[in-house]
Amino acid sequence: MQNLYIGAKPKKPGLLPGTMIFTGERKVGEITLEAFRYNATEIQRFELKKPAEIPALLRDDAILWLNVNGLHAPEIIAEIGAIFGINSLFLEDILNVGQRPKVEFGPDYLFYVQKMIRANQAEECLNIEQISFIHGRNYLLTFQETEGDVFDSVRQRLTKNIGRIRKAGADYLAYALMDMLVDQYFVVLDNLRELLEPLDDDALDPSAGEDLPAAVRNCKNQLILLRRSISPMREVIDGILRDGGDFWEDATVPYLNDLRDHLLTVTETIDSYRENLSGVLELHLAMLSQKMNSIMRILTVIATIFIPLTFAAGIYGMNFDYMPELRWHYGYYLFWGFCLIIGVFMLAAFKWKKWL
């Protein structure tokens, strides 16, 4: 189960601002550098061994997308930052995973923090990874903790020249990657819906016991994590639309508006799932209360029937010397007949009153 109390993990106290320390837990064997350099007519893919090879890839007539897999070697991240003139505070945020999604503005680039979320169906939990973007005029840098992401379709569109991605600038590439992240949110929501649908039926089953509240709590925790990771992305889009005009072409702005609408749909869906879960738990508690009331009603009827019988048995158990009924030959059978008649009469009265 994911930890609900997520956030920027604290560094050691007393360090200077801009001190680069990796706070994540996912560590690959080696940091890998994957680069695509492309324009409308050509594309090249590079597997770089060290950051020193990056400057040779920069060209004014081409877009460079550099994807960094692995953040556990701060010296490599610092070297990349030095090549592109990235502020040390932004490099600190790249390594300090658990940041809230945000957009910040550098002198000649934009810095985005996004969340890549995937469902772990085996453990019924979420894998949340921070993706950091450095968006320049003719380059885009992406930083992630481990290899493996949701950007394969973007790579395919680049390689096969599908759509307008090769004809547009780095801003459209940034949009395409963010769009893939948002599309993955819908996949995660579909997986969560498969977990939620059986809970509606289980809510009507009083025998579900403690399993149902535990399942509801697990789903609620995942929805809280989702909303906390996704809802700030709308602020990122708003910030880009408001202040990022120097880096985003007018032709790409409608795509950003569409992306914002998708994020709104995601957050509304999350809220509806949370309301549904609250209803499921309330319905389950109501069913348990109804079952308890039925049990208590039956026990009350039984206790009520035995009140006069206990009274009669108490009278005849007092062993008075002058109780003529004790000497009757058929007194024992008359006593049981009296008890039977009283019991049947009371049951009939309860039925007539619709108490049973």
C-alpha cells in the first residue's frame, strides 16, 4: 500500500540551497542517456555514454530530446545542468523526488515537474514516479528515476514521422509527453474501476465482514494519492498558458487547453469514485445495522415469550405447603399446556401486529 503522507522528502538539515542529493529509492545499475535529434526531414537516435557527448548534438535546425534514466548519480545530473545552464535549485528539485507538480521559469527555459502513474495490479497499488522536464527553445530534457515509461508511442511517432510532431517545435514534444502521462491516468482509473465495481455488490452482503472496509480503505487511499498527484497539473497548464508564451507557439495552445480539459475529467472521475466509495461503506454499515436489528428483534421476541413462562415457573417453584395445584394428578401436564398456549398466543399476536 502506498504511503499517504507523501511529499518532498527532506534533506539533511543545514545544507545550502541547491545542494544536490538524490532522495528517491529506485536505483538502476547505471544512468543511461537516450537522445533523439530530429527535424521535419530527418531523425537520429543516440545512446550516449557520458554527458560530454551532448554539446555535439545541439543544432539550430533540429530539436533535441534527451531522456535521462536514473537520478542516483548527482554528478552526472550536475554536468548535464552545466551544459544547458540550468539553475542549481532546479537540479535540486529534479533529485529531490516527491515534488508537487509545478512549473517554474528560468532565463531561457521552463522547468516542469510531472507525475507518471502506473497501476501495479499484482499488489493492487500505484507506482508513482516523478518526471522532470527542462524545456528550452530547441531542446527538451526529461529526467526519470528508472528505465521504462509511457512514452513509447511518442518515440514511435517520432521515428515513423506520424502526425505533426516532427514538424513542430520542442513545445509540441513537451505537450505530447504530458498528453501520454494524462492518457495513462485514464488507464489507471479503468483499473481502479475494476476494483470498485465488485464492492457495490459486496456492500449488500452482510457476510463481507472486515474484508469490505479494508478494500474500501485501500481504494480510498489510492484515490487520495491520485488526486494529490494529478490535480496540481491543472495549475501547471494554467501557468504555461498564462506566462509561457515565449516557449509555446500559438498553434500548440489549443492542445494545451484540450489537455487541461482531460485533467478536469480525470479529477472529476476521481471525485465521483470517492463519493461512490463513501456510499458503498455507508450502505454496508446500514446492512450490518439491519442485520443486527433483525437479530435483536428475534431475541426480543424469544425473551418476551419467556417472561410469562418464567413467572409461572417461578410461582410453582416456591414450594408452598398449601398450593392445591401441586397435588393435582395432571398438574404437570396442565402446566406445560398452559405454557404452550401462552407461547402460541404471543407468537400469533406478534404476527398480527407485524412485529415478525
